[in-house]
Amino acid sequence: MDTLPKCPKCNSELTYEDRSLYVCPECGHEWTKGDAHTEQAEPAEAVIRDAVGNILKDGDTVTVIKDLKVKGSSLVVKIGTKVKNIRLVEGDHDIDCKIDGIGSMGLKSEFVKKA
């Protein structure tokens, strides 16, 4: 019996053939038999951009472009606040940082611009 290729999207080994297609039951991805080796999975590192479109990287300094309420407290991060030495992470809030007077928190990249 031939061994079937792993799913290029989720890397599952549970693929099966359906006529001229390979199908992954876990993620539902379908691809033709010729595309099994040419299709690439998602890039290992996603590019995170600020509100203006500049590419952010670890260690950058950014400026907050909107007043942001801190969830669970009465504190507010004011517009124009500079945040130094950011760290990029995966998730909804893709920037980890420390803000003077507030402490450690997560920010969304859509509310900052590169300084």
C-alpha cells in the first residue's frame, strides 16, 4: 500500500484519497495529487505591522496613537506615550511591553506607530 502525504496545512498524517484529490479530515484541506510537494505551509514567522504599515521587530520603540483604557483598572495609556524595547508575541495582543507608571501589558499593533 502506498503511503499518503501529510497535510500541507496542519501536518496531519490522517489524509485519504478521494478520486484525484487528497483530503485531510482534521482541517478539511483538499489538494490535488500534483500539488502535494509544491504547496508550502504557512510561513514560520508572521510579519507584524504598526498602524501606518511599518514592520515591527523585537526591541523597537513605538508611540501609542490612541488613548487606551487598561482593562481591569482605572488607568489610561495616553496618546503619545512612548514604549521602549517591545517584544513581539503571537495572539490578539501581539506586543508585550512595560509602560512606566502602569507596568507590564499587552498592546495591539494597530494602536501604535514606530518611533
